[in-house]
Amino acid sequence: MLPEYERKKGRLIAELSSIRDGPVRLGKRTSNLFRRRAPGRATIDVRDFNQVLSIDPDRLVAEVEGMTTYEALVRETLAPGFMPAVVPELKSITVGGSIAGLAIESSSFKHGLVHETVTEMEVLLGDGSTVVCSADENADLFYGFPNTYGTLGYVLKATIGIVPVKPYVRLDHERFDDPTRFFRAVEEVCSGAVDFVDGTIFGEREMVLTTGRFSERAEDLSDYTYLDVYYQSIRRKPTDWLTVADYLWRWDTDWFWCSKHFGLQHRLLRRLLGRRRLKSTTYWAIMNLNRRLGLTRVLEGLGRTRRESVIQDVEVPLERAEAFLDFFHAEIGIRPIWMCPTRTVNPASEFDFCRLHPDTLWINFGFWDTVETSQPDGWYNRKIEARVRELGGMKSLYSDSYYSEDEFWSLFDRVKYERLKAKYDPGGALLGLYEKCACRQ
């Protein structure tokens, strides 16, 4: 038994059971959602579910509370020489959020998405009760939970896979000017003896494939936590060396490349801000301030060109990745683009709302920017959603979606979802999946 965990759980159950007015949501310090959240809903305070409970080197698992950030989890697991099998790219992402959504990183070609590394969860349900689920116990919830974004319950505790590490990661950046050769190389390296694979697409004829290997030694060490910008180094350095921690957080310092929107890729401004504030949570704070004050709307009202936010991650099969990229360059034009391969590790495991065919290498494309527009709201996002559907792909639901209800349920199994909803949230204490992730009222 874990006395402190049980005490916190009892407090939370009592708090949730006392709420009588409508759907609830989590009250927490961080969020990595980019879609609008319905105002006025009751919140439950889960902020203190933020502890690593145990690390078991023999079983290669860690038991961790759901609101624990990956920054805290990585710090705890690295101390004895391990890391979570898949570490999402931003420090503030929580374990529970990564399971309820779809979290990916450069080890996903070996280990799958984050939820595929989970062996057991304790889930808080909408009525205040809890249920433990795994492949053998309450398996319908275990396989139905990922990609439902808290509409079936919230992860209070999870057991996740860890892997041993060496002190350093050697990076090799290989440049390509032809997308066919680029994706062929992606397929080849994902079958080889590397530990990490991702890529950065700077243009139609400029793609860089990055592979990483654990190493006991480093010939030299780079530092991308202060004055130097990681993604800019990809174009300059064929080989690079980082500590494991700096590798795992290589994207966090500049929120991939989104720090450019705040002018924070200039060295003077980086010095003024300071190393400790160069991180994704700082940019979130600036974005939230803009949302509250409406600065962007004011500028548009003064004649500045209107822009549409295009923030998405999509997965398409490898054999259709080039077709998607051709479309994206022609119709959207955002650059750079992140590329990250993933595959289903256990073909016997079928997650109901994240059905990636097990015999396929999937390519995740991530793009986060704005596009100048004179079109109705959502014009470019709808184009992307339609093209991904045509190519047999899938879109993550952490940002704004523009699907009609019929379109949405053509992508997800409505019958299965409603069966799970009726069983685990019969009172409707939590929003439904379409209402939370796609309905734009």
C-alpha cells in the first residue's frame, strides 16, 4: 500500500463526489492542449498527484502518479541509469496526459506511442470511484482509454516501461534533397541498430534525417539550453553529442522552433531572458497572456493581415508520406516540419481509438505555425483533415478540429465509445469525446 497516495485519492474522490453541476475538468498547473476549452466547468484539483512512486530496474517499470511531468519523471529515472521508453518532447507534458492523448517521440519506432509502454493504470471515473485496468483486468477500458482525452476518466497512477541508458547520445544528421530517398532512408534506419530516429523538413528539397545512439563517451558536448538553438544546428553539424537529459529536452528550450514567434532566437534576448526561462512553459505563459488580452485581435483590427493558426500532428502510412508532404508544401507551406516514425510494437494489442495497423511504419508530421488567410476560419485546417483522411491517416486531437459530427464518427468507433461511456461514465460527469475534442459551438 502507498499511504500518501491513498490519502490523496480519498480526498479527490470526496471532492469529485460533491460536485453536482455538470461536466468536470482537471485543475492542474500545465496544459499542452491547443484547442478551446469550454468555460465555466467545475474543476477537481489533481495537482498533488505528481510523484514517482517507485522504479523497478528488474521489471523495467516505473510506477508514477498521473500529474507527474516528464521533467520530474526523467530526473528520477536517470539517477539510477534509466529513462521512460518514450519521452514526449516537452518537459511539462504529464504522464496521464500522454496516455489520454497520443504522445510520440524519437524512440517510438522501437516502443510505439506512450500508451503502448503502459502495463497498468488506476483511473478516476466521473462518479468518484476508481478502477484498475490492464490487459487482463478491465481490458475494455485499458484498450479504450488512449486518445479519449479524459472523457472516460483520469489517470491517477500508471505503471510504464523504462529502458537502460548510457550517459550520452551521439547524433548523426544526414541531409537529403529528394523526398523519395529521404523516406526510403527512414524505413531503413528504423530496421537498424539505432536508439532514436526523427527528422526535420526545412523545404521541398531540404530534409535532414537524425539518428541517435547511446554512447559511453562523447567526443564533444553541445549545449542547446541557452544561447544556441538546436534545430539550427541540424543544418550545420553532421555529427553532434549531447547528454541523455539534454537530448530528451532538445526541443523544449525553443518549443521546437516556435520561440521565433517571440523573438527569442536572438542571442541578446536569450541573455536577457536567462537560461532558466528558456523553455516551453514560458512560451505558454506568453500565449495565454495574448489570449486574455486579445493582442492578436487588436493587431488584426488595426489592419494587420489575418492569420489562421495551424497546429497539428498527423500520422500517415510510410508509403503515403511523400504524397502528404507534396500536398502540404503546395497547399499549406509551413516550414520547418517535424517528422517522427512510429509503429505498433505488439500486434496483439488493439487500442480502439488509436488504430495504427501493426504491419505499417507510420510517419508523424508535426507543424505549428500560422498561415496568412482571407478565407473563413479553419480553411487550412480542414484541408489538412481531409487530406489525412484520404491517405488513410489519423490526426491527433490536442488542437482545434473542424470535423462535422458525421465526419468525426466515421474516424472513430462510435458504438464502442458509447458502450464504454455508458459503463464508466453513465452519469455524464465528463464531456463526450466529440463534444470535448471537435465540437465548435
